[in-house]
Amino acid sequence: MHASATPSELSYDVSDADFEASVIERSLEVPVLLDCWAPWCGPCKSLGPVLEKLVQAYGGQFVLAKLNSDDCPGVAQALQLRSIPHVFLIKGGQMVDQFTGALPEGQIRAFLDRHLKAPVSPVDELREQAAAQPEHAEALLRQALALQPGHVDVTLDLAEQVIARGALDEAEALLERVAEGARNDRHATLGKRIALARNKPPGDPVALAARIAANPKDFDARFALAAILVHAGDFHAGFEQLLDVVLRDKGEWREKARLQLVEWFDACGDAEAVSHGRRYLGMYLN
């Protein structure tokens, strides 16, 4: 199960004699996953190939040291092994975590990811700060874009902020900076939001709401009010107006509302509002 390898490789055997150098000292350079096994252990035979697969999949984020506990009584005693397979994670010369038994691959990945998460880049850190501090988001995103000009996600984050304050020409210019091959669904959605924002629909929302209150089947008023609400960025309320049309009508108005909702779903940046709208549209149509 455990072929020999040199410590320079991702996976290698260790013994009592070289444990200090191959595991403890090595962990000062890279995290070491120590697999304690024995030839007679059935679960060890299941776990070993999974660990071998993962050390390759993680591409050098850790190395796998394999200790035959039968051949290494000194280390086994020092580790106070009670059952095998037993796996330790050593970082910086210290045991930081461990598990016993042949866990499924998904659980082992979760175990590793708790300790091997890649450091956050300065750009990603600024994005996280922008998400947590809406009042400073635009300034933080501009800092991030200065650090890495052309970063697609940062550019789209900034465009979204700029759209929210109504600077549509600036937002459009930001979208234009994104290379053709890097333009994704989010880029298309922001483009549609700019198009919506440029075309302010006519009508008095108070008067339209009064018409709807007097006659819930005044579908002209519902469409007009929905357009005003969506233009103002209140997609959820706009969707509700047209969902009510779908619910109340079985003919042309229903189909017209359905088509308009589908178009607006593509332009909406509020995932929760879109999810709610799609769910109720499906319910009302069935």
C-alpha cells in the first residue's frame, strides 16, 4: 500500500530514525499530513489511496508522511496511538489537528481545507471589506482596481456601485473595459440594468397604486407601476405587481407579464428577488 519515496516528493515513508527531520522539521516548510497505519489494518488499506489521491490533488499545499506503526514503536508510543488508521496534521512543528478511521474523501477534504486555505490576496481582501462596508465600498473597490487593473470581478463590483448612484456613463465605461472573452452573465446583467436605468418610465406611482387599489384587475396600471419600481431598483416590488397579473389573468395579459418578468429577471442583480420571482411565476403558471 505504501511504496517508498524520498522526502522531496509529496508522499513518502518515515521511520523512528528520521521522524524528527522528515515530519517535524519538514512541517516548518510545508504542512505534513502524517498517516499512521499497519499492514494488517483493513481500514488503512481503504484510507491510504484516498490520502495519496488528495496529496496529488492539492498540488503541494501539504505533503503526506506514512508511518508503519508496527515498524516504528518509538513514534507510535510518543504519539500515544490507540487505534489506526490515525492521521495527524503537523504545521510549524506542532500537531494542529487529527482524525481516526477511514473517513470519506469529502470529510478529509473539509478537514484539510480548515487548515490549508490559501491566504487572501490584497485585492480579495479589499473586495471583502467593500462587501462588509457599503458606505466605503466604492473607494475600496477603486483601491483594489488600482492594485490589479483589469480584474474582472472588481470591475463589475465597481460598476454595480456606480450604477446604484446613477453614474450610468461611468458604469458603461467600466463594462467596456472588460475584454470580450472575459464578459460573463453578470456583465450582461449589469448592461441590462444600465439600459433599464436610462429609460425612465412615465407615470405617478401614487396615482397608479390608487388605481390598483380601486381595481385590482387594472393591469395597465400594474404594468406601469411595475416599470417605475424596477427602474428605481425595487425589483421585488415590481415583480410582485406582474406576478399578480399572472395570478389573476388567464389570457394575453398573463403571457405579456410572463415575458416581461423573464426579461427583468435577466437584468436583476438581486438573486433573492429573482429566486422568489421565478418560484412564484412557476407556481402561478402551473
